[in-house]
Amino acid sequence: MLRQSLRILPLICAALLGACAVPHATDSTDASAPIVLQSQGSFAVGGTVVQSPGTYALGKAGPDGQTLHGDHARVVYQIPVNPRKLPLVMWHGFGEFSKTWETTPDGREGFQTIFVRRRFPVYLIDQPRRGGAGRSTVAARIAAEPDEQRWFNMFRLGAWPNFYPGVQFSKDPEALNQYFRQMVPDTGPLDNKVAVDAVSALFQRIGPGILITHSYSGGLGWQAAMRNPAIRAVVSFEPGSGFVFPEGEVPATMSSLTGPLAGTAVTMDQFQALTRIPIVIYYGDNIPTEPSSDPGLDNWRVRLAMARLWVDAVNRHGGDAKLVHLPDVGIRGNTHFPFSDLNNLQVAEQMQAFLSRAELD
């Protein structure tokens, strides 16, 4: 009897394990399919520590002898089962934080989840002095000024209160409510070096990966890539400033209704770092080629024009950079946030194709 029970026991264990087994990870992009992770979490990286002089006395008010840990980035990560070889590091733009890459304003899956489903490890950044990384070592006044209609225009949803025709943004009022509520203030002075230092420290920690930037972080992304060879490629959505050129090759400053846009000179050695990695830049719709009386459109006219000159400079020096104007490839109506627009799956396919061609997936 005992011998028979011992023979049956492994079969029972196998059946139980089969019923409780973790589903095999696949490349399914179906939003109803389970997402299978091997790990997830968050951490701080980079930053500084301020030490106040004096001696701390238990219970005594004031800074004497105390420390302030600040100016770090906060990072949230998800690692799928059977992950691809290189992680995606997603860096938000001005006035935003990691929410940029999460659930879209109208409630669909954002790039974080879309690419975790495709088995990419995904790391989302809150840059120093923003969002969940709000602990600053330098004081700042946070304004409470109504400004959302201007951003509606600058982000190319439309000219308030009207949306541009065919724009890929939900007309549900709740979507716009969620959109405005994902904006956050700087809790300290905007400091490009502090931000780049923290992102470079992240790549030092996790190793080689692909940097995904948006808007203002586009220019900071070039700085990070010039500094850290662990950044193996850059995908930049609508970079708006910080275009770097070799000394002696900076193009003329461009004028627009929102002010001048100038390039930044760097040494040839620094610039050459950008020629060693594949780079792609994406811009959405409603960007004119001629001056416009609409500030939101005219603002992006010069930024797209400067980006074209920048791509030409990288390729002229032996690089592998490409600019994709989404309407030119049949993807129309995108705002300043192509990765969260209604057609973000089409945009994700474009990005996936770039990664595949560059053998980065």
C-alpha cells in the first residue's frame, strides 16, 4: 500500500503544479492577455547628500548636523518573463513625469505596458526635482498659475477650444481632464546636468539599454548618450531643444512666434559618440513648413527643421540617424504625444520596426 502511494504521489504533484503553472510569456499585444513578469519594483539613483554643519540633538528643531538626500531620479521597472536582451529606459518631457508612458489619458495601454507585452524590460524615469523624485537640494517657488489652454495649443491638440481636424486625441472630456492632471511642477530649479547625471547613473546600474526620450528630454538624451556608452540607441519623440552640433557647424538660429531656437556646439570627439549608435526621431502631425500665425504650430515648425539639420549632421559624420515624420509614412493626426495618442499601437509598430532593423530586439 505504501509503495503504491509513493508511485501516485509524483503524479498528484505534477497535476497540481500544472494547474498552478505560470503562463508562458509570449509576444501577444492583446490588451486582454495576462502580463507575466519575473520582477518589478522601484528605486532611486544618482543624486547628492547635503550635510548641515553642527551636531544633531535628538528632538531639536533645525538643520544642525542633519542630512538631506535629494536630486536623484526615481525609477520604476517591470521585467517580463523571458526578457529581450536590452531594456527600454523611458524619459518624460518638460512638465511631465513617468505617467507620460503609463495608461493613456483615455484609458488605454501606454508604451510601458505595450512594450512589456513584447518582452522588453521597461524602466520609467522621474527625473530629479520632478514627480516622485521631488526631493530637491535647492529651494524653489512652485507657481500655481492657470496655463492649460496654452499647453493645449503647444502640445498640438488644437487652438482652444477647438481640436485640430483629425487629431488623434479622444474628444471625451474625461480624457482631457486626465491629460491636464498628468502635468507636474518642478520642485527645484531645472538643472540639465543634475538630470543627465542621474540618468547616466541609471545606465551604470542596469547596464546597456535603449534610451527613449520625449520633448525636452530629447536634448538631454544627446548629452547622456555622448557621456555613457551603455546607451546603445536613442529613440526620441519630438525633441524640442538641445540639438548639438560639432564646433563650427552650428546652424543659424531659427525664429518663431515662441522665440528663437539655437543649436549647441560640442567638440567633435563628443559629437562622434552620437555617430556610433542608431538613432531615430519621430514627429507627429500639424507641423507646417512655412511660418504660421498659430503659436503652437509655428513653435514646432522650427524644431522639426532643426531636427532635420541635426540628423543630416550626424549622418554626414558617419552616423546612423533617421527622422520619421509620421504623416509621411501614413500615420496621421498625432499630437506632441504620439506614444499615447489614439493610434499609439501604430506608432509602437514603427518603433518596433526600428529596433528590429537595428538588431536591438
